[in-house]
Amino acid sequence: MSVTSASPRPGAVPTTPGDEQSVTVTCARDGRSHVVAHAVLADSLAAGTGHCTAVCGHVVLPASLASPPGDGCLLCAETSGVGRRARRRARLGFGRASRAAS
């Protein structure tokens, strides 16, 4: 499992209010970072199966913590809403005023 706080991607991904928290996990098979619910990850660790299911449906074989985070899974981003928030911020122009003033 690869979860690093130094990553530019968030470690804990808040979903909609009332939903549970999720975490990004890099898969050793496809090299992508997938969004996995905390409960699903905890259940897979407790069961000792060595794999868990991401929100996109991909069965994730967690990579070593020493491996760098992979590129984000587009299906996970769409399913969890992570990609929409980033696109919305860019579309609304957050940060443009501060860059123009510099």
C-alpha cells in the first residue's frame, strides 16, 4: 500500500458529506493510484487477503510504501468526485488574482 503525505495528491479524500473517508492506494499491477474507502482497506487488511477493491471496481494489489505514487485513476476521480473539484477550482479561476498581483 502506498500512502504518502508528501504527495501532491491528497492522502485522505473527503467524499460527499455523510460518506466515509477514502485514501489513495497505488496498485502494484497497473501503477495507478486508486481511491479506496477506509472501511474496505481495513477489511482487506484484517482478512489478510492482500488486495482491496477501489471505488472504480479495480482490484488493487497495494504497492510498497517505498514506491512513488502513481498517476491517478480517472474512473476513481470521476466516481469519488476528486477530479470535479479540481476542475471546478480551475474553471472558477481560484489563484488567478494572486498570480496577477505578483
